[in-house]
Amino acid sequence: MDPLFIKALPILKTIEDAGFEAYFVGGSVRDSILGRPIHDVDIATSATPEQVKEIFTKTIDVGIMHGTVLVLWKDDSYEVTTFRTETGYSDFRRPDAVDFVTSISKDLQRRDFTVNAMAMDRLGSIHDPFGGQHDIEKKILRTVGLADERFKEDALRMMRAVRFVGTLGFTLDRDSLSSMKKNVSLLANISIERKTVEFEKLLESDFADEGLRMLIKAGIHQYLPGLKDKEDALNTYVRLEHKALLSLHSKWALILYLIQTEQPEETLIQWKLPTKKIKTIVEIHSHLKQKTDWSNKILLGTGIDIAIQVEAIRAILSNFPIQSAQIKISKMWDDLPIKKMKDLMVSGNDLMEWTGRSRGIWIKEELDRIIDAILQGEIDNSPASIKRWWESCNQK
């Protein structure tokens, strides 16, 4: 049993000692069977939220209307949720009503895919009423019950499906894919924030190619900002060695480049990405589109992190070894005599002292001129060398 499960066993035992059932549920059980790392554990119980709060001395109401109580145990916290059924999904995302039940099987029945609809007791026994272990063995992603019902309940499950294909390397079963094609328009009801989370997880997954192919087959891209009618560009992305790009910023920039958007910033804003992330992605994309030649000055202004990402994408687009491209730009960076403004051995105060002039915009202009001379190798980055050069220039 995984150490995280072992650490949480006292929660299950305490609930059971109070006369209720308790299980580990969801992704942690799935990943344990797959031998994948577990990052957190969720617990389901037959106890109601009020009963859970009576059992434990320290709790926080984090989603009590839907049956979830956060239990504080020593230095850890665990979400404990009452077995429940859900009915009515008028917004194609959240249930209109939640009813607490005492059956773990009924609770598992409301879940999305069979591989996520398993429970494990504190002795390690698996409760698997829908064949999740069989589907894991066969590497099949299949909905619990009818696919149409599951996707109409929560349209985001279609994006979760392609994300799980990318994460697990499973094959989506035929009925689920057929249902996704039929119900894909329901994604218009889902907030872009939710879709962005799933799409980014897919881009970073180990089997992203398989997930993206499924996304295209299902027509999901038609309901994602900037990707409508861009299946050719997405297919090109799949064929490229995008897995070699270690940065999510780089993956976004490559996609923007392939879809040939004229408004990269506006497209990313539609995805509701953070402003700082948008700025970085747009800068990478700008260098790609402009086919920037790296002079010392441009490299200094851009910085090595952005430059390395740009060169990695260029290498992929031209089928050139990424490592060679990055070594080349890193060598150029290492040879720069100045890597940031603070490296300059003179300041605006020095210029004011040399000239007797007061502070003004002229200082920035002169410092830029000095930096250009250093980058071009005309002078050394030392106070004496800079002053001699600067005074000689101003005497002409």
C-alpha cells in the first residue's frame, strides 16, 4: 500500500470505529493499481457531513452542501465526502441536486469513467462494481454506464476523456468516442477556465499525441479559442517532436505559430491565461514569427531563458537537434560581456558627475550607447575604459 494511503489509514479506522463505512476513492486508487505516483487521497464515507464533524475534533466546511468536509489530522488534511447520488444537470456541469446515500456502489455509479469508479478499504481490498481493473488491464477508457448520460451530465468529461487518454496512454472505447462526437457542442456551456485546465494538462501529458488525436477526432477543438477549423495545424503539432519542449510556454507558442494567428495575445486572453504567462508566450511567438537573428543586443534584451525556448522550437520546426541549437545560443550568451543592466560598471550618477548635468532622459540614452559599444567589442566593461571612450565620442 502506498505511503500516502498508510498515512491516511487512521482516518478510515476512526470513521469505521464510529460505525460507518469509509474508503479511498477515485484517482488515487486508479494510480495505485497502475503503479503511478499518488499525490493526494480522497475519502468517501457513509457518514453524513454532520456525523463526520462529530467524529473528528478539527474540521473545515469546504463543500458541505455537496457532502465534503475537510478533516484536519495531525499535520495533514483530508477531504472526506459522504456517499451521494446526483440528479439534474441543467448547466451540463454541476448537479441540480445531491442526495446522500449509504451505498458505496451507488456513489461510484455517479463517477465519470470506470477506472475512476473504484474504492479501496483500509485492508487494501478493491471494490470495483464497473470493471475498472479490467479496463486498466486492457488499457481502455470507458464511461460508467451510458456515455451519452455521462457527457450530458457534465460536458467537461469529454475533455477529461482526452486528457486521461494523454495521461494514461489508454484507448477511448468506441461508444465513448461516438458519444463525444454527438455531444461535443455541449462544451459551449463549459467555462473556458475549466477547459484551459484540461487542455494544459493534456499538452504536458506523456501521451499527448494520442490525446490530441482523440480531441481532433471528437471535434473538441471547434470549441476551444483560436482552434476552430485548425485541425491541420493541430495535426502538424502532433507530428512534430513537441515532447522535447520542456516548457508549457513553448508548447503554447508553437501552437500559436502553427495556427498562424495574427493576434496571439488576444487568443491567449480568450483562454483566460495569467497575464505574466501570456507575456512570456507572446514574446516567444514574436521571435518565431519575426525569424529573429540573435545579435548580442537582441539576446541581451531577450534573455537566455526565452532565447533557449525560441531555439528549441526552431529546431523542432526544421528537424534540427534541439540540444545543438541550445548549446549554440548558450555559448553566445556565455560570451556576452554584459548579461543585465546591473553588470554595467558605470551608472547614471557617474554620467552626471562627468558632465555636471542634472538627471534626465539623456542618461538612459547614453547608457544604451555605452552598452552597445561594449556588446560590439569597442570597449571593455570597466569604468576607465568606458569614460575614455565616452569622453572621446563627445569631443567629436
